[in-house]
Amino acid sequence: MGLEYVRPTKVWAYFKEKGIRISADAKTKLLEILNTQITAELDNVIDKLPKYTKGQNKGELKRKTIKLDDLK
């Protein structure tokens, strides 16, 4: 598995609160799915950042800071 964004203890606590049980063999797959979804959403946020449209830096990010307006 690549980067891990999800803390398993938080996930298991959430499911326990909802009254849902998870089998031992499903836990790893569930965390993989959650981490994949988080990676995709993070990529969407990055893709929304402004990019240069001209010059030798064309296609590169103009700014590398995520602002509140980028999250709307």
C-alpha cells in the first residue's frame, strides 16, 4: 500500500459507533479503498490550483498554497 492517510483506530471507532462489524480479512481492503479515495480527492484539490498558461513554465502551478477559496 502507498501512503496511508487513514488512522485505523478512527475508522474502527466510527464503525463501532454505527454498530457495524468488519471481518479481519476485510479490514486491509477497506483501508486501501479509503486511502485511494483520499488520494483521488487530494489530487482533485491540487488540479484546481491555478497554472501558468504561457511561457516556459506552461502547465506548472502558479501557486503552491491551497487557500480556502480552492476548497469551495
